[in-house]
Amino acid sequence: MGGIIGSGIFINPYVVAQHLEDPLLILGAWAMGGLIALAGAFIYAELAVLRPDVGGQYAYIREALHPSIAFIYGWTLLLVVQSGGMAAVAITFARYFLDLTHVGIADWAVAAIALGALTLINCLGVRSGSSVQSALMVLKILAIVALIICGLTVNWESSPLSGSLPADTAAPAKVEASIIASFGAAMVPVLFAYGGWQNSGFVAGEMRQPKRDLPLGLLIGVTGVIVLYLLVNFVCLHVLGPEGLAKTSTPASEVMSLALGDTGRRIIAVGIAISTLGFLSGGMLTAPRVYFAMAEDGLFFKSVGWLHPRMRVPVVAIVLQGTLAVVIAVSGRYEQILNYVVSVDSIFFGLTAACLFSLRKRAVVPKSEGRIYALKVSSVGIILFIVAEWLVAANAIYKDPGNSGIGLGILLAGIPVYVFWRRRNANG
């Protein structure tokens, strides 16, 4: 739950409402996203149990498909997915920070300052301990629970959901012509908010009974997130209605303001800002492990894999990632970044799931070590997950070809870069 709940649930409901006007469709999109996340979590759980010590998506793709595809994944992780995701989370922090302080500065500037500060802190080797991370997780859940409870206290008679929706809210022409495309576009911010489940499988090698405990933890954790997300969206629709929700970029603050006035707005803004920074800081050192592995494979600059002798952190990789995140935050809006990130990320989610077929055939896992399958995901389930992820990517490209095209262009640019590094290694 800590790896999933970040900033998306506090801001993405308004992005979804801009694509879907019907409350049932909005809730349906969040439920569908939860089911996709749950399916993906179980697929990655089996991957992690089959290859518990190799280091995540980069290694799965390298072993099952080809080193070139693994390199392109790491390349896009650096230039698109991780840096873009960090930029989006930082912008969320900035919006709630500005909502709280009313400082006259652009959200991208606040996001850039936050990213720069956190990059510096991580380079100095300052890591949040497990107790601090647990406290931040509790804070996030408390903020969500407070939002839900306060939202439900708003007078039901005045709720937009208490009566029938306006006749033009779900016009037949729109339903017949583009409801599927709109639903697909809404899945982009939904899947971004559910992102993080893919990291849970990395602990499989440290578990005593991964077959039992990993699926159970994933089932309880992801299901818990689905319930919380659905309740948050129900509360937002109850208080603001679909139209009102689509018009505010800080829906959590609006709900708390209507429930408790300015005090409620400040409480939720503080909770979200702090938990968002905690989520951002906690994830800053995860992706550099991939860049480190690329450098170890001779496919990236050796300096990227350099560890500070005293701090023991990959300083160059962290600074590189933080700098790119700042550039993306300054150059793009939140909604643009979502399409930029999710269109590429969904492609590699599907590819990684496909790796399971190959790795299963090669698996020789001694039962005595407890490294047997976390569970046997059905082939149909794997195929449906791949199709769902690639449909989301295709729809993101269709709805926003400009921003999605940037991500795809960077992905394709990784091909000649890989060829360059291979030739460089071959020539010594």
C-alpha cells in the first residue's frame, strides 16, 4: 500500500472526470484500474519468485527477451517513466503547497525546487528509516480516511448525486461515438495512481515463504488500495458532482473545505504535501539501481554506476535522474506528463508480463529453498493484462499523439544508443 499510495489519488480524480461525465463510469474506471493493478501484481509476484535475486524489470526483460530491449527499458525509465513520474508527483506537491500558502509562484517552480532539494538530500546519503516511512504511510492513510469521513458528512440533500443528473450529462451521441475512447483516456490517470505495485515483488528473495506470503500481501494491499480509491472518488462525486470535480485541480482540498471550511483545506493540504514529499523521496533511489545495472553491463557511462565511497549512494545516477525530472516538470503540465509517462510505461508492463511465458519454461526452482511459484497465473489472465496495458498505451497515443509521441520518440532513440554502446564495448 505504501508503494502505491502517493499523490495520484488526491489529484487524478479531476483528470478522470474531465474524460467521463457519468458517475458510474468514473467509479467503473477506478475499479477497472484496480483489477488491472491486481492482475499485474500477481504476474510480477511470480516473476519475482522465479527470479528473486536479479533486480526487477530490467533483468526480467534481459533474460527472457534480449539485452537490447532491456537497455531500451532502462533508457526510457531514466528519460521518461521515472523522471516523468517524479515530475508529476512534484507538481502535485506544488499545487497543494500553493493551495496552502498562497505564495505567488508557478507550480512548476515549486516542483523544481522540491526535486532539487530532495536530490541533494539523497546525494548526501540521508535516507528515511523504516520507522519514518511507516509514519509517512500512516499519515497518508489518515489523510485519505479524514477526506472520506469529512466528505460523507456533507449534507446529502445538497449532494449532486442525490438527484438525477442533467439530461446532457450522458448524451447518447457521446456514448455511441466516443465512450470507449473517453474511458480509455480516463484509464491513463487511473493507472498512474495505481502505479507502484510492480515494486512489491522485489522482496521475494528475502521472504521465507514467498509462495504463501507474497500473493497474500499483494491481495490484501492492492484490494485495500482499491477500496480506499473508490471511497475517495465516491466522496468527491458526492460533494462536487462530476462537473464540479472536473473543474478543480485540487479536489481533496475542495471537499475538505466544504466539510470543515478553511481549517479542513489546510489540514488536508498539509497531509498531502508531507506524504507526497515522503513518497517522492522514498522512491528516488529505486530507479538508479537499474542505471547501475546498465553501467555494470557496459551499456551506460561507468560514472552512472559510481558509488560515493562514504555515503554509499549512486550520486551521478541520482543527480542525472533529478535533473531530468526538473526539466520535465518545468516544460510540461501535469496532464501532459501523465500521457508522456503512461503511454510508454504501459508498453513495458505488457512486455514484462510476456516474459513470464519464457521464464516459466526455463525455471528450475528447488522446492527446498521455498522459491516455488508465488501462484500460477493463468495464461488467459496474462494475455488479458498485456492486452489491457497495450490498449491503454494505444489510446493514450490516439488521444494525445503529441505528448505520447515524445515518449515514443525517446524510446526509439534508445536503439541507436544501444548499438553505440555495444560497438564501444566490442572495440574495448
